[in-house]
Amino acid sequence: MEGELDLKAVIKDAMKELITANFSKMDVNGDGSLDKGELLQSMTENGDFDFPPSIKGDSREAKLDAFFAKLDANHDGKITLEEMINGLNAFIDEAFDEAMAAMAHV
Ligand SMILES: [Ca+2]
Ligand SMILES: [Ca+2]
């Protein structure tokens, strides 16, 4: 399963680069972290954003709340660059595990 692990690492590296490069742009008020409004804005600017499958909610707002809560590891209402990368890494792991589980059922 070495190829699988490498692909995951490549995706994580690309994600980290992308987030790091864009974080200051996403941080509209320049306080070094993203609040909910800034997260929403950055997501909608990038077109139609699909929440990870594990994010459940009846509405887009509810999903945003759940997504934000999952990224905001220390629950201070702000997402730092580190929290963002760690959080998205977890979603990448999740997506891979689901893909592997789905393949195992074929
Ligand atoms: Ca901010
Ligand atoms: Ca936080």
C-alpha cells in the first residue's frame, strides 16, 4: 500500500502549499486567523464548495457551522493557519479511508 500513502502525502503537501499561499488573502482583516465570515467568503469565492462527506447539516449554514467547529481545534472562534492545515489533513485522511473502504466492498 506504499503507492496509496505516497498519493496521500502528495495531496497533503499540495493542500498545505495552497492554503499557506492563500491564507493571508483569506484573512481579510489581517488578524492572522479566519473567523466564520472569512471562511465562508473564501469558500464562496472559490466557486461551489463541497463540504467533506462527514459534515452533516440540514442547510449550508448548519454545515458551515459544523465545518468551522471541526477546523477550530481549540474552539476560540478563529481558525489559524495551523488549525486549517491540521483540520484539512484530517479530512484528507477521512476521504482516503472512505475510498479504501468503498473499494473493499466492490
Ligand atoms: Ca481574520
Ligand atoms: Ca482556533
